[in-house]
Amino acid sequence: MQDKPTLEDALALMRDLRARCEWDRAQTHQSLRPYLIEESHELDDALRTGEVSAMREELGDVLLQVLFHSVLAEEAGAFDAHEVAAALIDKMKRRHPHLYGGGPKERWETMKARTRTSLTEGLPSGLPALHRAQRLQDRAAGVGFDWPDVEGPALKVEEELSEVREQLARPSSDAARDALEDELGDLLFAVVNLCRRANVHAAVALDRANGKFVRRFEAMELLAGERGTGLASLDAKAMDDLWNEVKRGEVK
């Protein structure tokens, strides 16, 4: 029986491509950055759908990026793939001292807080705002700045919504618009905190809501078309009735 391919085989292929393929040979860490972002999003799409073959393929594409950067660093004498693996193993063992070393079981953010110099140290500047909010709150919780349960964040959401309503009732002006933006931001931040405390990632929850909205809206468009009309020709009540009809027709 033929041996299964290994990561060493994949590394050897990457080195060969660097030696013999003009395009691969021309790449740098900087030129590859867009591909890593694109492949990460494609993997995320595959994970969202749960399609096994797509997940396998996209994981391979992300792995390609990891190996590519490792080989580039190897050529520059900076580090190689084995050092990347060693750093990963070391980090995972440090994250689990109760499993490797007989230490106490602690949250990772609590352990990291002892070595960080600031709340934002190490957070990527391009992290999406929703994800960044959750990570900032994770880090604050790591030093004990957190609600004991979901009740506090839920009440905070209600408080922030009330402040948004107050701002919406004020006369329109540039200053009022800035204040409204502040209050809406506080509301969003509070909702993220509620998600986090309920052990739900806000970005994943919003992604599910986006998918649900698209599914229902497209079903509305289809129903309207089957009835010889278009959504744009319906008034608000008719569209609302159609929306509710679609919701009732969904399998629970």
C-alpha cells in the first residue's frame, strides 16, 4: 500500500515549486498577503456550509500559505517549518499548564494578561470591528473586568438602547448625529458583550442572521414573482405580510 502523503512531502513540493516555477519563485511575504486573506475567507465559507470536500480543499489552500511563508523564511535563514511547529507546540503546552507541567488550570487570557503591556498589544490592526470588540472584551475579562453572568450584559443592552432612543428623539444636527453614532456604537458593543458572556461569538451570530435574512428575502422575491408582481411594487404592509408568510413556511 502506498504511504500517505506527509507534511514533509508538502514542504518538499513547496521547495521544488520555488526552484522551478517562475511565479512561485517571484513571490514574497508581502505579495502573498492578499492570498492568505482570500484563502482564509474561502475556508470560512466552507466551514459555514459544512461541505466536507470543500473544507478539505480549503484547508489545503490555507496550509499552502503556511508552508509557502515557512519556505520563504527558510530561504532567508530566518526560521523554517520545523521551528514554526516547535513554536506552536510550545504555545499549546503553555496554554494548558494543567495538562503539560502540573500547573493550575487557567484561562488563556488570564495567563496572557500577565505578559501583555497593554490591552491592544498583539491585536491585528485590520481585525473587523465586531471581532475586535469581542477580543477586547475577552482580554478585559482575563483580568477580571467582566460581568458574573448574562444578566448584567442584558441589562446593559437595555440601558444603551434607551440612550439610543433618547438621542433619536433629539433635533437633527451634526452634533446630534455624532452623539447618535456614539450611542449606537455603545449599543453594538453591549450586544457583543452579551454574546460573549453567553458563549456565542458575535461575528458568528451576525453571520447566521445575515444568512437567514438573505434566505428569507430571496424567498419573498420568489413568491412575489410567482404571483405576478415584484417586491418594489408592494407597499410596506404587503411586504411585511409576505415576510411573515415566508417565516411561517420555514421548517423549525
